[in-house]
Amino acid sequence: ASNEFRPLVSSRRFKDIQGPWESNGKELLTLIPQVFRYKDSAIPLIGLIAEDVHLVLPEAVNLDHEDHPYSLRFDVLLTSLLKLVQTQQQEITALQLAVLK
């Protein structure tokens, strides 16, 4: 995980493409959304806990100055979610083909 702040630009013009990400996204299946309140607030919220995400997808967590999980990178979570959907769609298609045989 990186502590470096960068604006989120997506254009190919700014990227040196290294190749496809080798993940099936299934690490997301271990995450459990939590209902929580910030310690200075009474408002209940729903979300993920940075420490939990760091255990299964450290690329999706920003660390603080002491290298403790601090915040989430939702761009990485979204990309992982897309990989999970693609993987599941491949599995669904394979099962559909198997049923038709």
C-alpha cells in the first residue's frame, strides 16, 4: 500500500501498462461489511474496516505515518469487485454449457 497521494487519473496517457491483474477477486468474499459509528458521532454507518481489508487486499488500503491501516482505496476495491464479477460470469457460462451438453 502506498502513502503517496496522487489524483486519480485513468487515461492511458499517464500509465505504463504492466499487464492484466492476476486476481479472481475472490478475496473480497471474506470481507464482512460492518455497521459502525465513528467514535465522535452517533450516526450509524455501513462500510468496511481498513484493518480487515488490509489482511486480504493490502493494495486497497492507505497506511498512516506509522504504517497502520488508515483508509480505503475504493478504486482498488472496485477493480477487485469487477474481477470477481468477471470470474463468476465465466463460472456461470461454464455451468450453463455443461447443463446443455
